[in-house]
Amino acid sequence: MKTMNKLRKFNSKYMFLILVFIICFIGLFVYLKGDMYKCEILSEDEFATLKTWTVEKDNSKVILPYGFKYTGEPIVLTKKIDKANVFDDSQYLMVMSRYFDYTVYVDDTKLFDLTTPQNGFSKTMGTQIRIVRIGKDLNEKTIKLEIRPLLGDHIQYSVAPMMIGTRSDIVWHILKSEQSEVITAVLIIIFGFVLLLLAIIIRCSEYEDDESSKMFYLGMISVICGIYLACQFKVSHIIAPNGYLPYYFEFTSLMLISVAVSLFIQTNVDGVIKKLYTSMSCIFVLNVLVQTFLNFVLKIDYKMMLFVTHILIGLFGILILSTMIIFHKKKSIQYMLISIMFPIVGSIIDIVRLYRISDDKTIYFFSMGLYIFVLMQVTRTIRQYLAKSRSHLKAEVYEHLAFTDGLTELNNRLSFENDINECIGNNRPACISIDLNNLKRANDTMGHSAGDVLIRGIATVLREAVGKDGKIYRIGGDEFVVLIHDITDDGIEKVLKRIEKCRVKYNEENNVNLDFAKGVSLYTEGDTTFENLVARADAEMYRDKRLTKKGRRDDYE
């Protein structure tokens, strides 16, 4: 048992060191990759957002974001640059594509071409942000963007507003426009990892309970949701090592959120409802596996299968609503379900908006619902932690009162009776039985307060003499016991000499006559129970007491 406890403590420390290492590694990565922000940042006026473009086919004007359906031919947008869009250092164009490839021309000169590899992981790379070098002296020149949709006429495409300016200003503008959302997503991820770490520590400790499972799944929800939100940001697509990575995590995290939420609810319910959520979790897991297989093997894009995830989210919302009705009298479950309903309802609203206004980036209500969910769960976690801390504190106080002698602050008889059951398995335990001499005479002649002084005095002597070598108990009015584990004959003799030395020192310093009888017994192979050991020590103590009364006390010095 002791070995397991040490191993658990070691694992907790080991995990903490790993966490510190990861944080330091990420910090180093950020530091090394942050060189481009060391350049001088120009004013916010040193870039321009190009919103008004012309559709080459019919010469019509459109304002970005521009939504369109694929008609079988590439869509060509043109923009004539005027003085208002030109700066001395203007040399880059930021283009954001989603499910389409494109080619950039300046006055019919091809400058950049984005083409999804035919042998890639999927048909598209989702959202792609490229900062294209287009050179200086752009006044009166025409930028042409030839768009080639990749998923046919099954979806609505959208072209986001483009920016022209220096590379540093474009990146800075993107960072500044998303800083609050990015910080929030990072905080949600950190909150999730903290919960996961706490759940693992609790599981490895002696206080494991159902709350650790709830904390674990709540941490998973937070981490996955934070990753999903992060994949929506332009910043993520700029710093990603390749275009597939954020696209992959965007869709898989969306599907995994439902798995984590279902498992989280499952830990709070029972009976038939729990089986329903177990089945729902299996369906969600199957959805993740099947869609991933179809995307990577059969090249059926995640976007084309998104409606399946949306249907499952809708059914999941109905199941949660039904659970709220069934458990409407249980406040703890109601609080949990209400907090979950915010992101569920938000995601349903966003799904409706997606199919009605064809905006791929409509996650506003889901984000708001997620923030409310995390805030409610943080509040709940803090409240439960404080309640559990108060409960543990009360338990420790009550345990201290139950197993501690009030006068001497030593272990009491109840503690002694509990401990002797564990002593028999130790190697060569020893017992010292001690009884205060002349306590009755002190009480009768000088009052009980004088007797209390002597009792506290012997406790002081034993603490100083025994130290951490053993445990000291007051088992009666003037009766004390010292238990020492794994000690030799020479070792017990040294302890007895220290006790006698401390007794003499105490008498000299306090001008009292503290005297007590003592008996010693070491465990032998013939002892079937620990009571045999204690009985022999008591017999030795009473023998010492009789000899003291006759004036022939044994000398341990």
C-alpha cells in the first residue's frame, strides 16, 4: 500500500513536470516563430480592404463577402487599383478562399496560383489564407481573381473581403481584429487542460470519486470546443504548417464535441436515460470514424457530409430537452443540462442560418452559448471545490478531535486501538508502557491543576525523547504507550535512555518531581497478537512501579 501511494505521488509530480515542460516548449516555439512581428508596425491606415469588385462575366458590381453558386465555369472578379488603395510600401494581397482554388493576375500577368493537390488528403483544404506578393506601383493596375470551385454545385461559395498592404500590417490587422476571440479560445483550452490534470490527479489519489469522471469529460469538452473555435480564426490558418491541419481539426472537433458532451451527461444520469446517452455516444463515435474514412480514403469531403453531423446535433438537442423534462426535479442535473443547452441551441441557430443565408462562418451563437456554458461550469466547479474543501476540513477537524487527547495533544486510546491492528505486520515492533507515579497524591494535595501539569509534563518529555521514531498515546488518566516499529534491542535501550535524560532535564528546568514507571516489550515470533506485546510491557511497567515504591527502582542510566 505504501509503495502504491509513493508511486501515485511520483506520477502526479511526473505529470506536473511534463506539463511545465510542454508550457516551456510552447513558449520557445512562440518566441522563435514570432520574428515577423519584430518589424516596425505601420499605422492602421497603411493597408486597405478591397470590398468592391466587378464580375467579369456580366460586368456587375459586387461587394465582398460575395456569395455565389457554381455554374460550371470559373468565376472571375476584377478590381482596378486607384490612389486611395496604394501606399509606398504596398506589395502584398491577402486572399482568403474556402472550398475553391484561385489564380491571381495583375494586368493579365499571372502572379500566384493556388491549386489543391490531386493526391491530397481530401478534395479541398477548407479555408486557405495566402498573402500574395504583387509588387509596388499598382496605381491604375487591375487585379484579377479567377475562382475555381472544388465541390461542384452542392454548396454555396463565398469570397471574403481582401486586403492590400505590407505583409506585417496585414498580419497585424488580422491579429488585432481577432485578439479577444483568440484569447477567449486559449483560456477555454487552458481551463480544459487544468480540469484534465486535476481529474488525473484525483484518480491517482485516495479521494477518487464520480466527480473526477465529470471533471475529466468537462475538461475534454472545453479543450475540444477551444480547438474548434481556434480553427475558425484567420490566425490559425496563417500559422498552420499546412492547410489540411486546421481543416481536419475543424470538422473532427465539431463531431467530437457531441461525444464528450454525451459522455459528460452520462455520468450524471442513470437507468434507461444513461443507456440512451451511451447509445448516442456510440453513434457520434461512429459518425467520426465513418466521415474520416470517407474523407481520406474515398475523397468525400467533410463539407459534403456536414449535414449528417447537423442532423445528429439536432437529435441530440431533442434528447437533452427530453432529459430536462424527465429530471426537472433534480436541481444538480437541471443546472448541468441548462448549461449544455446554451451551446446546443446556439449551434442549432447557426445551422439554420448556415442553410438560409449560406454563410460558412456563422458560429456566433454557438460561440456565445459555449462561453456561457464554460462560465456556468467554472462557477459550478469552484462552488463544488469550495464545498468539498469545507467538507474535508470538517472531516479532518472531527478526526483530530476523535483521535487526539485534549489535554496533551497526543494520540488517544481510540487512535491506539486502531493502530495496533496494523502493527503486527511490521518488522520487530516494540511497545513502551508508561505510568505516572504519585498522580493521586498531587491531585489530593495540590489540586487537579497540579496533576494536569504533571500529565502535560510527561507528554513533553516523551515528545522530546521519542521524536519521529514512534507514536505516543495517552490511553488513560496517567497511562501512556509508545509504539516503535522496526527497532533492535540496542535501539530501544537508546530510546529509554533518552526518555530518562529528558525526564531529569524537565525536572531541573521546571522545579518539579516528575516520576513515572515504564516497561518495555519487543515483538517475538511467539506473539500471535499485538495484545501479547502490550500485556508484557504492562507487566514490566507494574513490576517497575512496585520496585519504585519499595525504593529499589531499576536504573536505566
